[in-house]
Amino acid sequence: MVGLGSLLVPFLLFLGFVVLLVLVNSIKVVREYERLVVFRLGLLVGERGPGLIILIPGIERAVKVGLRTVTMDVPSQDVITKDNVSVKVNAVIYFRVIDSSRAIVQVENFLYATSQIAQTTLRSILGEQELDELLSERERLNQALQQVIDRQTEPWGVKVSTVEVKNVDLPQEMQRAMARQAEAERERRAKVIAAEGEYQASARLAEAAAIIGREPAAMTLRYLQTLAEIATENNSTTIFPVPIDLIAAFTGSFKKAGA
């Protein structure tokens, strides 16, 4: 009896330890941003959480799913645009799980599947655009990418909220060609602006000449203004403008005397 009792105590201690370990493993604490997808003997029971969750040991199994928004970088993809320009494009995608059961049951790994869908959609959508559209219409392309990817991930219980194209890497020769084009465009605008300025200045001068021609006193006022401007500077020589009408009178007298 003493030998049997000495063996029973360690056995009970071991049994109690096993029961305690099973109970600890069957108790789950689920945070507010998490859910447990519970399976009972392989059958889907449903979602549980947040809070303290107790599972039936050996019968129920749970898979934890996060509900927070996931930020995923889409690796650089080689894209050939509609006008046959090869570029490298990468993007970032924001999504979250809205149905935990479908995210576990309908797809093996919803994170990997979403990443692959984003990569293939990026190549297909951007490959239908020309280079100028790819560089200038980012907002429209982002919306198109978001709608296509969200439509494909909707059966998995995954909601894609935003897709943003980050960088478009152009070949070196294309960058140089675009730089030359931009420089030529700037030169063209500068010449157009200079020509427009000359045209406006000549128009104003023509108007001023017409006004002075109608009012002879305006010419005298202009002479006086010019004299005032010359006098304000430290000049050793002062030039007095003489009216052309006065010179014309003298030349007319000389011509008559010569005749």
C-alpha cells in the first residue's frame, strides 16, 4: 500500500498538470482588433471575440485574424506602356479584412493572394496606358487600380480601400529625351512671352505717338520732362532737344534763299 500510494501522488500531479495545460491552451484572449474563426471537428462554427474565449479542448480549433488596415508594398513591376516604353512601377496598397470567416475559408493565405492580385493588376492596368497618361493622370489610375483589385478580393472578405502608385522609373535615354523636350518647351514659352511683350510695347508706343501727334503741347511737355531727368544726373554735357518744327522752319528759309 505504501508503494502504491507513493506512485499515485506523482500520477495525480502529472494528471493535474496536463489538465491545467489543456485548460490554459483552451482559453484565448482576443483583442478588440482581432477575431477568432472557430472550427469544431473541422466544421466552421463562426467568429468569436473580442474578449475572453474558451474553446472545447481537442474538439474546437481557432484561427486568429486581424481586422486592422494592412499596408503592403507592391514590388516594382516591369510594365510596357501602350506606346512601347518599358518602365518600372511600384505601388502601395491599403486593405483590411471585413469578413474573417471568408478570409480563412475562401483562400489559403489572403495576404499573399492580395499581393499577387495587386502585382498582376498593376501590370495589366498600367500596360494599357500611354507614358504621358501614366505620368500625369495618377489619380485616375489609382482609382482604377483600387476598383479592379477590390472587385477581385471581395469574395475573400478583403476590402481594398486605397492603391497609390509610388514611383515610375524611366530608362536613362527616355529621361534625357524628356529633359530636352522640357527645355525646348521652356525656350518656346520664353520666346512667346518676349514677342508678346514687344507687341504690347509697340502698341502702347503707337498710341502714345498718336496722342502726341494730336496735341503739340504734349511734345513740349515731353521735352521738359526729358530735361528734368537729364538735370538730375551728374553729367558734364547737357543736351537740349530742339523741336523739329523749328528746324523745319529754318531749313525752309535756307531753301528759299538758295533758290
